[in-house]
Amino acid sequence: MTRVLVAGVGNIFCGDDAYGVEVTNRLLRKSFPSEVDVKDFGIRGLDLAYALTDGYEFVIVIDAAARGQEPGSISIVEPERAIGAASGPQPLLGSAHGLDPEKVLRFATTLGATCKRIFFVVCEPFTLGDEDGQMGLSDVVAASVEPSVHLVESLVTSLLREGEIALGAC
């Protein structure tokens, strides 16, 4: 059975950094097959790292990420290496409350996590707030939430189909 984890991450007190949390909250209202787990991890990097050890073939992380694009732009990024592909010792997380996706993935690897493929569905932020924080998404990022929901749903469907084809080939 193919298993997929959809993991929303972000800080609701930092403006557009809440993008992943908002998309995930919308996805939680949808129906998915039992092979798909949708979870809001917020800023809990350790929780995400441990979840990655639960035998998922595919992982989709939803997050805000500055990539030099127009604010509100949505991208799918697939790192060259899947979880478990790194070699050598991996550094541990610096904070139990921080969530640097690269460090989380490296830490998950030290815990024995493996998966075939990992994807990041990311949105270019407009603002992450100031030193006092900021609640709520900017208008341009808020307008990207619903298209992101549809994108993730399509990606999940494709990954489940890919998993079925791979299982059928064995």
C-alpha cells in the first residue's frame, strides 16, 4: 500500500509564513483515501521529523519560501535526494520549536526515515511581519491558498497512481 504524508508547516504569528498551515487546514476538510495522512505541523520540526519515520513512500511539505519570485507564486520543488539518501552523520536540530525543512529532513534521515520522493509545495511570501509579528496572510498569498489546495489534491492523486503502478510491476 502506498502511503502519502501531506505536511503543512509555518508560523501563524509571522504573516505569510502561515501559508502552509492555512492550506493544510483547508485540506483537512477534504476526503482522502486512508493511505493519505494530512497533518498541520506548524513550527514543530521534531514532530515532523519523527512522522517521516512512519513508512511514507511520498511526502508533500507545504510551506512559504522566498525563492525570488512574485509574491503569491506557487511552485513545486522536488529535491534531488529523497529522505534517507544522504550519507554521513547529519546535524541535529538546533531547536525543538524551529522548523528549517532541510535540517528536519537531515534529522529524519538520522532517525532512519526513508521515502521514494519528497515534494515541497511552496508559495512566495509577500510579508513575514515585523519584529512584533503579524497575524493573517497578505491578500496576494491568501489568493494562492485555494489554487494550492487543488494543486496538492492533484499531486496526491498522481502519487497514489504512481504507487499503484509500481506495486503492480512487482
